[in-house]
Amino acid sequence: MQQGIFIDALDVLSKCIQIAYADITDYVMFGSVKRQVINEVTGRPKLDDNFKLITYRESYELPSETHRYGA
């Protein structure tokens, strides 16, 4: 048996409203983390001239855990 797909104007309007008020954070989580620069030979953290750790910020993005794909 073949079933047809039926939508009405309210379904279309509802989807348009979801799209209009969508927020990228509904789909992706953004952030950054502080990392230490590591000496490739010794495997130890690198230090500057004042013996402070040399660090950098690394950005990331992940799929949102709360978003259900296809919803």
C-alpha cells in the first residue's frame, strides 16, 4: 500500500517560523580551550624567557548535544 504525504498551510507556516527564529547554537556548540605549547623533542611544556608557560587558544565547534537531527 502506498501512502501519500500531506501537509497543510499550518505545517508550512510552522516550519517557516522555526527557520526564522533558528539560532546557530541550536545546532553547533562553539568554544575555545587554552593549550600549552609542547617541546617536540622532550615532550615537556615550552617556557618563555621569563619561565612562564607558552600557551595558545584553540577554537572548536561540535554538533549540539540537544539538537535532534531531522526534527
